[in-house]
Amino acid sequence: MLVQGVLAEFFYYT
Amino acid sequence: ARLPRSAVLKKILDSVKDLVKETNWDCNEEGMSMQALDTGRIVLVEVMLREAAFESYACEVPMTLGIDMEPFGKVLRCAGGDEKVTIKASRNDQDHIELVFENEEKERMSAFELKLMDIDGEHMAVPDAEWGAEISMPSSEFKKIVMDLAEIGSDLTIAVSKLGVTFTAQGNNCKGSMVLQPSTAVDKKSEQVAISFTEPLEMTFAAPYMKMITKAAALSSTVTLSLDEACPICVRYEMEDNAGHIKYYLAPKED
């Protein structure tokens, strides 16, 4: 089962 | 800032409004840009409208315009696609912007005011990536593939190998895939399919989000998909004449 990733896992907040 | 045709703004609004309800536009001497995340934090959209996009452009001091897309859309619907648009923001009164639409043929002019919002701007840093695969293709073709496969299933898999690029969707009752190979016989660059990759890769994305991302096909005849294993896909539409771009980053689905 695939789950949706979120961008915060890859990018970071500035 | 004066745009020769309101259609550009209408298309940008159409390309982002399903994802973003309100956003800050940063204006400086280079042009107008925005970056926003959808509420689920699954898609990041970036728009750049360079000075070259405008008939005339002047920005004496950098400003941030907090725009609510819904009233902005209502105002833009009042403009004919080929009418000129002038956007005026005053540094003395940062409560609203003025939008003036001019129809030169009919000698008609209309003026609107749009209240600005104070939006807590989140900004995400996107690290420079060395992409494992890049595909450029006609944006209309990408849109058709995504729209068709999104009807089949909610997961859209993109696989790049020496066979070409394969788009696959699987639903409860059916499965479908479409393969594109690099085109050699097409003269026009905007109709070509170009694929480059270092290693074969395969990644899955949410088809409903990918559908929203194809709205920007109206802004550019070509699209570039940049992929890397276990990273968000970058879908980029470059506007003609160095006018700017719209980029989307969509997080993959994972085990």
C-alpha cells in the first residue's frame, strides 16, 4: 500500500 | 505593471487556484513571483512573471501583495482575454491594489480595486537537485495522458527506461499504460519528446494532483518533467519569450 508523502519530508522551511 | 493581455493572468490563476486559495506575490525589479504550498503540503507551486512579460513594468521598492484568489478571479473574469491589464500598488497605501482593463478597439476601460490580505507567508527552500531523469514533451500530450489515466486509477506511475517513458494507472477494474519514445522525425521543437536519464527509475504520484498540475498547459506548449528516485517530481512550464515560468513540485507516494 502506497501512502502520500508530504513535501516537508524533502524540502525545508525557511 | 502592465500586461499586453489579461489572458496570461487568467491562465496563471486557473493553474494555481485548485491548489492555493491565498498567496503572497513578491514584487521586485525582476518581476512578480509567488511560491505556495497546498493545504495538504503535497504540492508546491512557484510562479515567476519576469519583467519581460510586461509591456511596461516599474517597481521602485520591493513589495509583498497578499492576494485572495477568489475575489481576484471575480475581478479577472471582467477582463476580456485580449484586454490590457495594468496592476497598480501604492507604497503609501498597501491596503489594496488597483486593476485597470483596457480594450483599445472598443475604447472601453474598466477599473477595479482588490483588497490585500495579510498572509503569513511560508517559504520552502528547494534544494538543487541532480535529476535522475528529465523528459520534455508537448504539454497538451502530457495533459491528455494524465487526464485519461486519472480516469483509470488514482495512482499514476511514471517509469523511465531505455524503452522510453511509461505512464501507468491501475484501478479496481482496469489498468492502462502509455509509452512514449523519444521523437526523431518531428521538426518542431515544441512537438518533440526528449528523454534523458542516468538509471532507469519508477515512481508513483497521486493522479488527482497530477491532473491539477496539467492546467498550466495553457501557458506553454511544452512541459519538462524532472524526476529523481524518492524525490518530488518537478513539472515545469516555461512561458514564451522569457516571460517566466510555472513550476510544480509534487511529493511521491511511498511504501
